[in-house]
Amino acid sequence: MATETLPSGFSIQNVLTFFLLINIDLLHCQQFTIPFKAPTECGVEEFFDISSLSCVKCGPNQLRSTTGLTCVCKTGYRSVTTDKASNTCQQCPTDKPAVTKDGFGCIRCPGSLSDDGMCLCPPANVLVERDVSGNLLDEAKCETCSRNIPAFSVPSSSGDRCERCQASFINTSCVCNTPNVLAGGLCFPPGILPTNANPSVNYGQLKFSVQSAWFVKNLYSSAAACLVFSNLTACQALGNMCVMNMHSFSGTSNDACGLFNTIFRSKAVMSSTQDISYWRANLPWLYYGDEPGLAGRVLQTDPVPVGFSFRGKNKNTEIKLLAAVYNIRGEFLKWEQIGGGNLQLCPDTAAKQAAAYSFGTAYQQSCDLSVAELLQAHSEPLFYDVFMDLGGGENRKLLPLPTLVYNQQYNGRFINQESMKNWYLSRRMFLVDTLGGREKSMSSLPKVIRVATSVKIRFQLVPRTQEGQIFPPLMIVTYTDVLITDINTQTVSTMFAMEYEMDQGEARIKTDTALGVMGGLAVLYSLLKTVSWKRRIGSPLIDAGTMFKFLLFYSGDLANVFFVVTVGTGLYWLIFYKAQQFVSVLLPLPAQEEQFVTYIGCAFTLKAIQFLHKLILQVSVDIFLIDWERPRNKASRTVQAAGEPKRDPAPVSIWRTYFVANEWNEIQTFRKISPTFQIMAVLFILEVVGFSNLALRDPWSTLQRSSQAYTPSYSLILRYSLAATLWLCIGLLQVIFFTVFYEHFVEDKIRQFVDLCSISNISVLLLSHRCFGYYIHGRSVHGHADTNMEEMNNNLKREAESLCGQRGLLPNTDIQTFQVSLTTHLRSQYERIREPLSRRNGPSRLMDTSTNNPFEQNFRAYHTMNHFLGSIVDHAHPDMDYIVKDKLMFERVIGMEFLEPNEKSIFYNDDAHSFSDVLFYGNEATLLIFDTLFFCVVDLGSQSFVLAAVLTYVQQMVSIWCAYNMLPSLCYQH
């Protein structure tokens, strides 16, 4: 049989390469996984190998240790050390069946064996297995410790030697014989304290108590050792247990605080510590005393001998706090600098936590913490006695910080939730107590934990200080009792804050005084406007309508008062707080800003009423356009009459009237500022430039802040004053630019409208009141305006070269605008002519049924009114004539006319074009203040300048829409 050969291009080397590539690909695709094993899953004869993370079988005669991570020899087997890493076990011979305590030897016992195969000795004996040289004895010995004179010895805690017994036992022997009391490893004489000490921790919020395992074990012994032996650690431990019970006093004298106060009173004859009467020798300082009014004397009598300054060579903004730290057993641990996270439970960066101790920065940090994390991180509470470091070099001084425990009870009353005269100040505090609520044992899960959910340090400025002096700071601690149900899901909200306050009584009095004085002036000014309004409507009676009108006027004036006072007050805080060198003023607290915010709300509400009043008046003005144009003599059409052709004059075009009316509509909402530019400029300065940072509750004037730095909350007063000031400044700059530059060099729409009336040969009568209004004299000096372009151009050229008369109402004058006061007779005639229109717009049953065409009635009324008003201007009615005069300066200032038009109407020369008072243009101040308040109110409610800008723009567009769509009828064209 023939054999085949491999192809010439396929060699053994190619085969090996092929298989190697396959193996490499398999290696790349391999997933390295191992089975999961926990130490608890290992068997009795297995241990958990921390290297391989798996269960490994123990060697012969071995069992798993209690930890599960190693193996130990079985009972009756000793360990044999070999050269290998592992250990072997060898069974003890029958003549030496016991294993020594170290596990490496076998020995005979003088008595019985324990369950683990070791020798047992009777009580008060120690087990001796080796001689003084360390050699193992053939048989162990049980040596008796002598409790009598002079030995006074007892077995040590390890049971391998005799040591001197505790001093409290030594009398004639180391036995605490009756009637002495054995407690906590000490022997106390009888009757020194009630033996039925109450080991309960009272949880007032949950309305029950817990028999604390820690108190059961340590309360009586700590109190007795403190009283009898003046043991410093025991006194501190007793004080800690009183602190764990919220410093609370009750009718019982055998709880932690009751026992502490019993000892406190018993040491009254002893000297005080550090010359402080509330700090007795050997005892911790827990209370300031319970006399009424003591808190006020402690907190507001003597200033701290340290001044704070924000700027300059003597700049001092660092708050130096120091704490003496104790553990729950009363042992002093260390002096600890307060800063970072030692009083702040919420985690954060060191830079942000350090900002809490910069004077003047309103710091607040809050978070939700897991109960499981609290139990793990705070197995035992730490106790802090906090002091303020006053410095002084070698003579360094410390000022203790009074502590106000908000939940503290005094005979069942939460006295620290009442007025300051009832406060009961204390000293020591803790953050988390997970030990006091353990009932059965210290290792069991607590039934309740107590957490300091609110820690505030409040600084109060000395009144009228110019050197930045403060009173002693007050630490306010609020604890929350948390009933443990599910530690994995339960959370606790905690907060740490630094607050700064000053007496706001004087500032409040000044603000209220300003409001009272200016509010009184506003009443007088509103009365004056009401009197002027009564004159202008021609009604001498004081009725309900008059009172309502007075309230409308007063709402606007009072809104201005609130606005001026709030903006002025806000600017005061903004300037003096941000620019001060030595601390002399501090911002009001958020709770103290409520009255200020109420004033802002009043200003906005009243200004909104005034704005709506103005808007209603604007859209209800009575307007008539008087057309002076007369038909030309040139015939324009032929009419057949009585069989003979007749030529009628050409009709007057209505388009001039429509054009003037349209221009009037255009200037209805014309303003001196651009609302869009106003909003964008304010938003740009606040958000982009960073002016909003000036409203933060800290003393720094920097516009840009690092994202890593702490950002305090905003002050509502500063935020309002900043936004209002910027809005007003930008608005005023726009008004100045518009008045000084734009109107002079670009266009003046108000004067252009007057010129348009003259060119169109149309006058405008605006009646804002029944007997008062404005007149724009637009009668053309050329006689006709309904002409072609060439004639119009020639007329304008003649007027520019003064080849014709002037435009004024009176000969040789240029005054075209007037304020008019009409007689009641003229007004009555005006209303009589307008009556058909009123009937047509009224109910159908009141309409004249004889009128077939209502439009014809409308046209007839228009022509009648046009002729009537034109004849009035031309002095064609002696009984309804008028005079032209100038207003007195005082009349212009107060906005009221002294003369009443009894026989003749009065036309007052008005160079200021005050007819714009019925337009947005003439009410710019009202609109600007309303927009300012609207922007600020939305921002205060939302804390968002962007949202405030958007809603302000929407409000402006709605106002413009209302003004356009609710305009009064022009020329009676219905």
C-alpha cells in the first residue's frame, strides 16, 4: 500500500505553531474563578485557610479553633513543634493526663481536670506548673494565697500568681465581709449610698426607660468609689453616666444624676476647682447651677477678652476650640483641637469642615447617617469638655463653653425649651451613645441609641462694640432617641452649625420707626391725591367710592414706603457687614429675617394692587381724535339729483385717523427701559460675574469661589438687597441713557407723536377723569393734511423756514400739549352727545328700535362729537369757553389744581407732555419698582435668579398683552 506524504509547504514546525496558537487562544479565553467559602462554612475538623480562601482539613488529633482560622489539639493532646510550618499533636501519657496551660507539656494534677483537659485549683489558690527556673514540674501544685496580715494577697486575674488585694478590701483580710458591700471589685462600708441605685437610662422622647447593662455593672461602684475614696476616674465615670442620662434631674435621688448631685452636695465644704464654684474638687464640672437667671448672667455679662477682625493687620477670624476628651470609664484620653470631624458626624473634605471655625461664616452641615455605621464607628461614647482657646503664650487661658442640652429635663419639664431665665446650662457632651441602651449585656444589640442630631455653636456680638468683642459662645445640643428596629435600613439625620447673632432690637426699632413716620406721610399724600381725584371727577361728596379710591392710592404709596425701607435696610446690612474691618455688625439669623421678608411681601402685594389700578386706568381712558380736515372745494364725484347732475366735495380720508390711532396704540406700552436688556444684564452680573456670592452668609467680598471651598447659605436680606439694588441701578442707568442720549439723538416717540398729530391735522383729547384730561393740539398750520407728497413736502419746508404760523393753540406759540380741567356743563354736553353710543353698547331692550342701522348712528355721533369739540377749541360756545394759563409750581409738585373750572374750562400749558401719564412711559417708576419686587419675591421663594428672571419676563409680556388687548375705543369706531 502506498503511503501519502505531507504537502511540501506543510512541515512539523507549522504543526507545532498551529497547536501553540490554539493553546494561547485558550489561555486568553480562560476565566479565573474560585468557589466562595466563608469561615463559618468550614467543618469541625477544618479551618479557613486565609491564603487559599478555602476550607482545609486539620491534621490528626486536631480541631478547629474558636476563631476558625487555625487548628488546635484535641483535649488530652499536647502540641509538638516541628521544623515544618504545621504543628502536630501528641497524646499525653496516662500518668500525666493533664495538658499545661501553654499547651506544650503534660503534667499530673493535684486535683481534678477541667473540661479542656487542664488542672483545676480551688478558689483563692493559684496553679503552679513550673519552678522558678521554668522547668516543668512532675505534678502541678495549688498554692493558697494568704489574705491575712501581712500578705493581703489574692489570685491575679490570670490565676497564675498571688498579688496584693485592692485597698478597699484591706481591713484584717482580703474578704469583703458583711455588712460591707461588694461592688465593681471594691469593698465599701455600709450606708454610704443607697444600694438600690437606679441603673435606668431615661429616653424621654420614646417615653420609656432601659435597664442599662453598663449602669447595672458600674453605677453604684463608681458613685461609691467617688464618694468614699475620691477616686478621680470613678467620679468621671459617674459624671459620664449622668451625661448619658441627659443631665436630667428627677424626684429620684438614686439615678445617675441624683447620685452625682448627692456627692456634689457632700463636697460643698471642700475647695472648688480652678476658683469656679460649680466645679467641685475631684468631680467633673457638669452644671452651672440652677438659680433663676443664671444663664443670662453667664452668657451676656462679661465679654470674651478676644477681638475679631475681618481685615487689616490685626485680622483675626480663627476660632480656636479645645476639648478635654474622656472615655466612658472616666479615663482622660487627651487634649484635642476641635476641628475637622471630631464634633461633626457628617463626612466631608477637611477644607470644608475647617470653614466652620472661620469667624463670621454661617456654617451648616447636614446628612443622613446609617444606624449600622453608627453602631460600628461608636461602640463606646466619647465625652467632650469644650473650651475656647484665648491664647496668651505661656499664660495660655481657656474659656469653658456653656452647653445647652435642648432635651434636658428638670422634674419632668424640658426647661431648656423655655425662656432663657429658666435655662439650665451644663458642660459635658457626647455625640453618639450606643452603649447605654444595651439591656442584657454590653455585647448585645442596643434597644435604643442616642445621637446628637443637632450641634450648634452660637456666637453673640457685644452691643455697640467697635473691636469685634463677643460674649461667651453657647453650644446647643439636641439629642434624638432612635429605637432600633432594622439597623440596615434605619438612618439618622444629623446637623452641625455655627451661628452668629447680635441684638436686633435697636435695628428693629429704627426700621419700625421709619415705617411709621413714612407711612404717616404716605397717608397725607394719599389724602392729597384723593382730594385731587375728587376735584377732577367733579364730585364733592365723600362716599364709599371715595374711600375705596383712597385705599387704592394708599396701597401704592405704602408699597413705596415698604420698598424704600427694605431696600435701605438691606443695603445697610450688605455694606456694613461686608466692608467692616473690626466686627461691629452681624447678619440677622434666618428666624430673625421673617419680619423683613414679611415687609417685602407687603410691598409686593400693595405694589401689585397699584400696578393693576394703573393698568385698569390706562385701558379705560376716554380718547377722542378730533379731525380738523375739511373737504376740498374740488369736486370728486357726480351725484344725480332732480334730474340735474350735482358735484359733491371729495370726502375726508379716514386713514390719517387710523394712522394716528395706530401710533397711539404703539406707544401704549413704550417704556424708557428695555425689559429684555434689563433682565439679561441683571442675570449676567449676578450669575456670570458672580455678584450673587456677595449674598452669602460670610464676611468675604470675593465674587468667585472655589468649588472645593465651603459655600455657606444665602442671607435673604443680602440676596434681596443685592438683587433689588442691581435691578434699580441698571434700570436707572437705562432711564438716564434714554433721557439724555437716546431721546435727543435717536428718537423721541412722545414728541414724534405730537408732531404726527400736527402733520395729520388731528388733535387728541384724553379724558383720564370725568372733568380732567389732556389735550394734544394737532391742528395743521397749513389748513390741510390730506394732500399729495409734493404739497406735504412744500408745507414742511415752509414751516422749517418760518414762512407760516406756529403750531401752538394760541397765536404765536409752540405749546401743543395741555392739561385740561373741564366744567361740569361741558362734560354734561359731552356725555349727551356720547349717549347714543352708550345705549348701543348697553342691553338690547334699551336700544332705540327706530334706528335701523346702528353703524349710521355711530357715524352720526362721531361727526357730531368731532364738530362739537372742534367748536369748543375754536371758542364757538361762549357758555362752554375756556382759558389758557400756566400751572403754579406748587400745583405741578403736588399734582392738584387749586382753581375749579366753574364758568370756564381751563387749559394748562404742559411743556412736559404729561399726557404720557396714561401710558407705560409716564409710569416708569411704578413699573420698575413692581418688576423689582416681582423678581425679588420669586427669587426669595425659589432661591433661583434664573427662574426669577424667566417669570419676570413672562409677567412683563402678559402686562403688555393686556395693555394691547384691553385698549379703550379710539374715535368711537365700534
